[in-house]
Amino acid sequence: MRRAHSALTLAASAALLVGCEVGPDFQRPAAPQATGYTPEPLPSSTAAADTHGGEAQLLIAGRDIPGDWWALYRSPALNALIEDAIKANPNLDAARAALRQAHELELAGVGALFPTVSAGASATREKESLAGFGLGASSSIFSVNSASLTVDYALDIFGGTRRNIESLAAETEFERFELEATYLSLTANVVTAAVAEASLRGQIAATQQIIDIESQELERLNRDFAAGAANNTAVLQQAATLAQTRATLPPLEKALAQTRDLLAVLLGRLPSDMPATEFALADLELPQELPLTLPSLLVEQRPDIRAAEAQLHAASAQIGVATANMLPQLSLSGSLSTISTGAIFQPGTGVWSLGGSLVQPLFEGGTLLHRKRATEAAFDQAAAQYRQTVLTAFQNVADSLRALELDADALNAQLAAERAAADSLTVARRQFELGSGTYLTLLNAEQTYQQAHITLVEAQAARFSDTAALFQALGGGWWNRTDFASR
């Protein structure tokens, strides 16, 4: 009776202790108290320019970001390309698989909270000599059959197992947001690559236009030279200028081909399988109303910040695991068996055992202590990495906002420069044809217009690509996607 009472007391004490979890309870880092992304207030809208892509963009504080933000470019071809990329991009598939793996490991960790039950059976045929018992040279042949059921249960007294499950759950959360970061990076890269293609096609078209102008000028100079109205020096200089302009085409075409190859890979295809879809700036509309996430919400919406937070949580839980490993470990075990030289499960063949063990590490050469200190250092490292991720996120948003503001100013100025260069070229050509202007003036006007025209196309494209950069910097609206919860 006393033994039974002691066993009940031990079981009750263990049950009370199971609710204890050593180690720190994770607290989410507080959001930065910043009220803005830049030292001074930003203008509510950008400047406007009288050209495609020159529309003023409004920054609307607190507006939510749509999950398919790229649809704001109003390009069915771009939407289709992104849809294909989401279905077939290998990096996205790898991120999905990593999430599934982390989830399964978390479920496997939960299994440690339950007893393990195993069953076994054996059958042997034996021959035993009886000579050792003074019974002559006779022997006995018999069979031994057994079946057993064993139960082992490690009590999670100090919460080490639960802390490990907490860490595994945080790792699952990390992979979830790594998937979202991959998704965001993929969609932003497709948009940026499509804009880059459109820009390069625009630059190639502008270069071809300049080549046509310079070719016509060379033909006219050749006619004038044949008629004695122009000298050979002007003809040679114009031919050299035309050759230099033609030499700028191959690098642009090379960049275009490489951009097309990049798009194919983003779509999960070989470069030879790239769709015939082509992009021009005229096919894209510049989003004019841009959401601006409040600084206090940015840490909730950036997937890289949420992933860094999950790593911090996992590191915090591992401190509890290491702490619990330094404390007593209590386990219970029991077995029920039947052993018989005949049929099993017969009366009188059953045996059973119950037991418990308590192990307290006393000396392990400092291993457990230093492992605990290592987890504390890992937590400090994760905390520093989290802070750096937050700083980088705010920098990304600030950079994007500045870029949008200055892109608009640059496009406005470049449009004026391009139109002035075009007017100057027209005047220089007319004066040269009338004999009142020099060829050097005409040549300078051609070169100025060439550079201004190319730079204008680049300035137009910058507004489209930097708009995509802002959506990416603000988190991309993953929380508004209907497929997020199912991932």
C-alpha cells in the first residue's frame, strides 16, 4: 500500500511539473517609432511630363497594396507572363518544397510529446543437452514463442520538448515567409525585366532613327561633294559619325537578348523556349496612385522582416531546449509479454514490468553549459540580423520614394533637353543646307540629339522600374493574395 501511495505521489508531482517550460518566452520586437521614411516630408505627388510615362504619381499614405500589384501596369501580356512564372519557376517550387519539409519536421517534433508504443514477437527452435544436469547424453528439443508490447514515455517536465516544437514551428514560419520573399522577388524581377526589354527596344528604335537621320545626311553630303558644294572632310566626318552610331547597336541588341534569356529562365523555360511576347514602353501604363505603407506596419508586411523574426523566435526557443537538457530527465516505461514453449497467450505465460528512471546530468565536461551559452549567442546574432533587416527595409522604401520623386524631375528635364536638341538639330541642318552654318555645328547637334533621345527613353523606363521597386520594398501585398493561407 505504501509503494502504491509513493507511485501515485510521484505521478502527481510529474503531472504538475509538466506545465513548466524553462527558457525565455518569446516577445515580438516592437515596431520602429518612425513616422516617416525620409528626414523631411515627401511631396504628395511627383512632377509630370508631357510624354508617355510622364504622368504625375500620387503617394497615398495608408492605402493597402493589392496582391497582384503588377496588374496596375494594365498589360495583359505582362499579367500572363507573371502567371506562367508563378506556375513554373524552379526557385518558387524549391521554396514551396522547403515549406512542406519544415511543416513535416514540425509535426514529427510534436510526436515526442506522446508515448512510444512498440510490439514485438519472436519464435525460436532450440535443442538443449541434458548431460550437464547428470541426465546422460539425452537432449531436449523445444520451441520458445514470445510476444511483447512495450511503452516508453519521456515526461517533458521542464518543457524542453515543447520548446523544441516551438522552435520547429518558428522554422516553418520562416520557410513560409521565405516563400513569400521568393514570390515577391520573382514577380518584381519579371516586371523589371519586361521594363528593361521595353527600354532596350526603345533605345534600339531611337538609335535606328538616328542612324536614318545620319544616313540621309551622309547621302546629301555625298551629292554635294559630287557637285562640288561640299568638301571631302565633311563627308568623312559624317561617315565616321554614322559608323560610331551603328557601333552602339550591337551592345543594345546584346543586352536585349540577355534580358530575353533572363525572362525565359524566370518563367522556368530554356532560352530557346521563350514566348514570342515582346514589350514596348507604349504597352505599359504607369501606375498613378501609389500606396504608401505606414512605417509602423512595414515590419508586418515585409516578408524578409517576418522571416528574420521567425529565426529570432526559433533561436529563443532553442535556449529553452538547452536549459532543459541541463535539468533532470524523467521517463516511464512498461512492458507486457507472453513467453511460452507452446502456444502463446495461454494462462500463466504472461509477464509484465513497470519502471521509471530519473537522470540528472552531473558532469559532462561543460558541454551542456557551453551549448546553452551558444544558443544565447545565436539569439543575440539573430536579434542583430533582425535589426539589420529592418534597417535595410526602411532604406529600400526611402530609396524607392526618392527615386520616384527624382525620376519624375529627371524625365521632365530630359524631355525638355530632347526637344531642345531636336529643335537645334533642325536649325543646324537648315542653316548648313543654306550655307550659313558650319558642318561642325551640324555634327555637334546630331550627337547632342542622339544622346538626348537615348537618355529620354532611359528616363521613361526608370519611372516604370522604380515603381515596381516601391511595390517590392513595401512587401508586395502578399497578405491580400487568396492563395497565401493555403501555402
